[in-house]
Amino acid sequence: MQKLSVKFKNTPGNASQVPCSVNEVLNREDTLGVSRKVLADNISDENLHSGKSGQNIRVFVLNMRGEPLMPTTPRKTRKLLEQGKAKVIQRTPFTIQLLYASGESKQDITLGIDPGYSTIGYSVITNDKELISGELTLRTDIKKLIEQRASYRRTRRGRLWYREPRFDNRGKDGWFAPSIQHRLDSHIKLVDKLKSILPITKVIVEVATFDQQKMQNPEISGIEYHQGELQGYMVREYLLDKWQRTCAYCGKTNVPLEVEHIIPKSRGGSNRVSNLAISCRDCNTVKGTRTAEEFGHPGIQAKAKKPLKSAAFMNIVKKRLVEILDGEITYGYITKHDRIKIGLEKSHANDAFVIAGGDIQHRCKTYAITLKRRNNRSIQTNRNGFKPSIRRQRYNLQPNDLVKHEGLLCRVKGVFNYGKWVRLVDSAGTIINSNIKKVELLTYGKGLQFT
């Protein structure tokens, strides 16, 4: 009689040890009503998740016309590639394209978007699983680059003769500042990217609105109130976002936080949001009837008066975003309630999962996405006898491109010697200089970068 080749960790210690047979003949499906696979432990990650990594890994599939199909498993993908029935389109997220005619059966797929000023959360789910999720980190250098370009233009135009003033290049209806327009475009670009690899049928966007006029002056009413745009508001959620869910006085996180008056009401303080902060119970108790300055934090008042950029962003672009995406809307308090109900931590990816209607779906690997500039014009700063010039030639390899060099995967750091040599960085951080002919381009490093 054979012995068990695996130790059952979930067997009670006082259970009688009865020998049994593990003969394959007795474990046939027509003999037993269960699968032949024996679960050696009650660890859910090991028993429920597919793949060795414990993650619900899916490979995205396009048909012959480049249209998205339902994703498949890594095993089936490997078989298709070995048989020459598919080709690799991109490495991250891994996507293949079929080389033969296939069926068009699809399921209902919902995309949840958690918009933000600096980070966007996204999650795509079906009825039983999550297909892709993660967070997109937005660029923060737009304003600086615009100011730099303006200074170059002023210098260049200062050398010209008198020029007629122009007034037809001012902002028009629907115009956004470049930094706001970039954030709006990034939301749309992310949705378009996800729709290019998945047959998404519905989009749900969280619209977190704050009535900044009402929060600055809670007593405003009547005709005076209707002079501003009516918006829903949640003062507590606004303050949590503004103070980044951190005690304004001691910096503690992951503790219960309270709304606190910077200048106490007993000393003439108002309920305006500019006089409110977030603090833990201990700091609020010790502070008592003292002002924030008397409590040893003179910078709290100045910080409280600064507007919340993320709230202003959502108030500006929320309507345009929903119109362009042609999606449904939900609200922040609903997301928070549902996320706490199913026991998820606060994150943009988890919020997006809840926004999409996620509950019992099998979660998947999360992707971190960053945005990289597609073009980087370098203005010559050496003025030793040479006039300033702009390099107009664009080399085939650009910074952050993924390449293969002598069997190694490397990232491009830069190109020199008039485009004949390239400087690479491998995974260990080693700098490699190589002739550009010895390098094979795998993936461009611009635009949306999944990691």
C-alpha cells in the first residue's frame, strides 16, 4: 500500500491515523465525484488562485483585425505561439494577436475609473474575475515646461522689430490650462488603451464633487448662494483629502481622525473650511482651547487656507470627462461605504475595483503605469562662438526604450556620437556603451509605461 507523498497540514492533531490508498485507479473521475487534485492545505491563495505566482494572470488577445477579444491563460498562449497561430504585440501587459479567424463571443466587462489630480485608479472586471487593475501616476512637470517655453519665446521675440499685438489667440470656450488639459487627456488616453486590449462594454467614473464656495462660507444662502455653481459637498472627505489622511499636528496615519477647529469656536473661530483641520484624538484633546499657533504649529493656518487642487480639478473637468467617455457616474461616499463593507484597504486600485462593481471577483496582478514624454527637444546652451540651435534630428533609439544587447534586457539612457553609439543601463544598474548596430529595439519607452 502506497504512502501519502504529502503531509496534510489541516488534519486535527487528535485524529486517528488510518492508512489509505492513493492509487490513480481509485481516483478516476467516474469513481469519485470530485477532482483528482488533492488540496494539501487550506490556504486560499494556494488553492484558489491560478498560476505559480498566486495571481490571476491573463494574457490579452486581439483578433486578426486587431480588435480585442476575451483574455486567455498563459498556457494556451504558449501553445498558440509554439504552433505559429499567434504573434506577440506587446510585452507589458502581454498581448498577442491571432493569425487565424476566430469566434467573436464576448462577456460583459465593466471598467471602473477613480479619477485623481495626481493618480488614477483603474480596474476591469467581469462577473467572476478581475482582468486588469492598477494605478497611473500623472506627470507633474507640465507647468514648469510651459514656463520654460514661454521664457524662450520672450527672449526670441525680444530680438524682433515692432510687432502688431494679437488678440485672437486667447482662451476660448472649453479651453483648459495646459496642466488641466494634460490630466484630462491622460484619463482619456488610459481608457482608450484599456479598450484597445479588452472588449469593455461599460465605463463607470467616480465623480467626487466639493462645493468650495459653500465650504468657505457655510452661512451663505439665498440669492448669494445661487451666484455660484451648485455642487454637492462633504466637508470631512474634503479635509481628509486635503490633509492626506494624516494628523495635521503629529503626522500620525492609520488612526481615527477628527475634524478640529484651528481657532476654537469658543474664541471666535468659524466653521469655514479654512479654519478646519484633521487631527487625532490625542492632539485634539491636548490642544484644547488653544489656537494652532499657540499649540506650536503656526504653519497650520496658512496651509488650511490653500485650495485643494484635486477638488478644483474635478469640479472643472468632471462633466467633460463623463461626456467624452460616455460612461455612468458614481460618488465618493458610495465607493467608501462599499470598500469598507468588503474589507479593502484605501488605494486608488481598490477604489476603482469597487467603482466597477467589484465584490467577490478574483483579484489580479496590479500594474503601475507612468507617463513618459514622447519628445524632448534639447536647446544648445554652448554660446562659445556658436548661435543657439535645436537638434532637429530624431534618433531611432530614445531614452527609456527597452532593448536587447547580447542577450541582456536593457534600458536606453541616451544616444551619443551623432547617433552611432548608445548608452544602456541593465537591471543591475551597470552602464554599457555599445554600437547602435548591436542593439535590438523591443519596446518604445514613451507614453504609457506598464510595470
